[in-house]
Amino acid sequence: MRINDFHNILELIKQDVLHSEAEYLKLLKVVGNNQRYDFRSQLSIYDKNPEAIACAKFDYWRERFNRTVMRGQKGIPILEDYGTFKEVDYIFDIGQTVSRNRDVNEVNLWKFDKENHQDVLKEMIKSEGYDESKSTLENIFSLSRLYGDEKIDTLMNELRVADED
């Protein structure tokens, strides 16, 4: 896929997301499941596989998890910026992979555990110079505001849609 084609597809996806509350909520789920990727990549994941829960490149699945992509699976295009040049690369969801040696090869995905992660939430809030709450929901909200405010300008620029006159 050419870089221009990739950008054009993302513009169409942005239009869909901005005009539908249901699609926006689906995008938020994708973002939550694939938080390690930049926003453009998350838009692409949303477009190609909105049910994706853990994405990685082909070699990463092989080297890190001893898994391989199933025959016939199509990758999700992402734009990689290597500094001197940009290139469209592809990632695959865990659901598109199988164990290389056919053993049961479970990948443990992180999930929030209220009991085990409560203290971590409080420490993160304290480290930012704020007082923690007894409510888990309030602590999560506070952290999302703290970290979200840092990224909001970047995300808004990435979401910006060209004016159509």
C-alpha cells in the first residue's frame, strides 16, 4: 500500500467516526485494547479489525511469543516513521496467529484487577503531586485526565479533518 493511499483511507475513517456516536465508541474500545500504537495506527486497526485485542508485527509474534500468523491472513496497515523515511508496514491481531509448534500457547493479556492494582493507581496519582481517592473510579478518572491532557493536542491534530468547501 502506498503512503498516500494509507492517508486517504484514514481520512475516510475519521469522517465515519466523527459522524457516528456508535462508531466513536467502537474506536475507543480499539484504542483501549491497542494503546501502544499511535492514533493513526489505531484508526487503521479499527477499520480493518475492530475486534482486535492485541496486535503486533509478524516477527514480534514469532520471536516473543513463538506464534506465527495463519496462512491467508491479511495484515492491518500502519505507518512506520523511521526518521529519514516513512513506510507502510503490517501488524496482526492475536486472533490471526497460532502456536508455531502446535502446542497450546496462551498469551497472557493484561487486564485491570481492582484488588491488585488499587495501590498502583494511588501511587501513580501521588507521584503526580495529587491526592488519591478511596474510589477506584475517581482514581482512574484522575489518571486519565492527567495523562490525557498531555496528549490531547497531538490527538486533536491527528483527528483533524480537512475543511471541505
